[in-house]
Amino acid sequence: MSPKRDREDGSNDGKPQHERKPKEEVTHPRKRFYRARAHSNPLNVADFDVPTRPDDLDWSEHFPEFLQEWRDRQQQQQQQQEAGAAAGPSSSETPAVRFVDIGCGFGGLLVKLSTIYPDTLMLGMEIRDKVSAYVRERIAALRREQPGSYRNASVLRTNAMKYLPNYFKKGQLTKMFFLFPDPHFKAANHRRRIINTHLLTEYAHLLAPGGWLYTISDVPELGEWMKAKLEAHPLFERVSEEELEADPAAGLLALSSEEGQKVARNGGATYRNVYRRLAAPRKVAPAAADAEAEADA
Ligand SMILES: C[S@@+](CC[C@H](N)C(=O)[O-])C[C@H]1O[C@@H](n2cnc3c(N)ncnc32)[C@H](O)[C@@H]1O
């Protein structure tokens, strides 16, 4: 019998079996090897390096192919300009991270966003060591499996409640995601919540005017808490349902992440609150703002 040649997908190159190169198998990380404690105390954890300022971080370690391609394009355009040819529109600004997924967990949102916005650099930030290692491996495996894809997504381990300004400059971000943040139910632990008045001011500083801050929770009380904090903050306004309908990212909030999928499997309800960073502060009743700020403490 003649050796079996082409498979239907053409992946055998028409060669007999003994001549075929073994296809490189891409192994994906398995979550069970990256299990970690459910929570870290965000007020304590600090055993990782943090850049002193955003310029100290070498982003080409996170996005090597993406940035190399940009540099090659820049060089090409410069050569064309020097040769007197029309070189088309160019942006000399080095690409920077625009989207962040804060507390990204196992990275489900990040990998979905990566293919929807392939030209945007995005970063997951996760405090748990093993969980951030899992996301790093997950992205590396996806990049190997689908060359050219996922090179705009990366992850780093950090405490986002403490160090965001060490990574990003004023107005740099256009989208910030907070999917199913830890609820910290006890009143004594509310100061650990990642949405609070003080941190919203920091997020407003890092968001470009017009940038969006996305939140979702399955805990009604936390959904209300986040909404109340955002409503009382003068630098944010609620995004309308019509705008959310038209926004691909808003449609991902409930089901893209691992936590969201768990909530859906258990039939839980979700509470989505998305706000826009205003260019100038709006008027907020001072009593409401003060009450929310006091409740954080
Ligand atoms: C309930 S999980 C949700 C994970 C993910 N967003 C999802 O929807 O599947 C909350 C995540 O936030 C992370 N986290 C909590 N505090 C953090 C902090 N200060 N900085 C970075 N990550 C944090 C936790 O380790 C955890 O992975």
C-alpha cells in the first residue's frame, strides 16, 4: 500500500510520512499548574521590581515583534523621504500601551481584545505571581501557534493599586478594564477595593480625555459601590447604553474572562458600569463627593 500523502488541510506538504518534518507542537500552559491562593493583600504584596518611572521600562521585552516592525517601518519611511519619494503618512510617536486590564486574572479578556484591536498595545496587570506567569505562558503559546497574532498583548506582575504611575504617563491610556474585582466584603477591608475615590483620581490622570473606564461585578453591593464612586467623581461621566452597544470591548465584559465565565455557568447576574474620562471636571454635589471619599477611608 502506498504511504498516505496529503491530508485534507494540506498540512503534510504531499510528502510520504518518513520525509515529513515533525510539526512543532505548541503546548499551552495548564491552569492547574498555576493555581494560586484566591487573594493577595493588595496593601502588602511588594516582592517584584517596579520601574522608578515609565521611561525606565523596556517595552520591547513585552512587545518585541510589534515594536521591531514599527522601527522597520520608520526606517523605511525615512529612507523613502531621503530618496525624495512620497512616503505616506507617518507617526513618529513610539507606540505605547493604551489598554490595561487591571487584575487580569488568567487573561481571558486580554487575549480576546488582542485580536479585536491588533494595532493597539495592551497590558494585563496581575498581582498574583503564578497567575501572571500563566498569562505570560498563554500569550507566548498563542504567539507561537499563530505567528503575527497576539504580539500586541502582554502581562506583568504588579500591585496596580500602588504602582500604576510608575508604568504609565499622564493621559497615556484610552481604556482601563476592571473585571470582577475582588469584593473585599468586610467594611474594614473596603479600603482594599480597587475602585475608590482616591484611585479614580489616579485613573483619571492616566486616562486620556475621552478614555473609558470599564467595570463589571457579580456582587450587587460592589456594583453599586463602583457606580456610586464614579457618579460622585467630577472627572467621569456615565457612558450611554447606545454607545456601549456600538463598542466591541463593552460586549466582552460579561463573558470573556475566566471569572465572568464562572459567574455565567452559575447563572449569576452581572452589574456593568462604564464611565468616560472628561476633559474638564463636571459639577458634582459636594456632599455626594465628600460622602464617597469618606466611605473609602
Ligand atoms: C476575582 S479576580 C478577577 C480576574 C479577572 N479580571 C477575571 O475577570 O477573570 C480579581 C483579580 O485581581 C487581582 N488583583 C487584586 N488586587 C490586585 C492589585 N492590587 N493589583 C493587581 N492585581 C490585583 C487578583 O489577584 C485576581 O486575579
